[in-house]
Amino acid sequence: MTHDTLTSDFRVWQVSMEIDVEVLIHQARVILKTLPNVNHINLTNLHHIFIIGDLHEQLPDLLHIFNVNGLPATDNPYIFNHGRRKISFVG
């Protein structure tokens, strides 16, 4: 399952939640284990950065934000606040 496939499936709610979420969590853990827990951000070349508050685990709200502002990318960065369960979204 690729990032693009997963994103498009979520947008039209065609996700087999039990299997796909398990795969997503596994892939996220593999990636996150290689990253530091603090990231320094160089703002020199950025024209903007989106800071998103707690979304209360609401996927439709997250998809709306991405529809309005575009997906996260090197030139379209986002910072997310954690939710009440300490992490709401991995991205």
C-alpha cells in the first residue's frame, strides 16, 4: 500500500480499517524509529507553515485541512498538536 493509495482511499472512505490500519501503524513505527524525537526546522526558505491544533481524532477535519491547504510536503509543512491520546495523526 502506497501513501498515494492510502490517501485516496481515505478520501473516499474505502479503507478496510482492520487490515489497512494495522499496516499503516506498522509502516509508521518503522519510519518513526529512525527519526529523532525533536526536529529542528529551518524556516529560512519557507513562506508559510501550518500549525494545527488538536483535531480530536476527526479524520474528516484532517482531510478538509489537506483539501484546503494541500498535503504535507517539504515546501508545505505542517506541525500538529497531539490529541488527548498523546498522538492523533502520524504524517
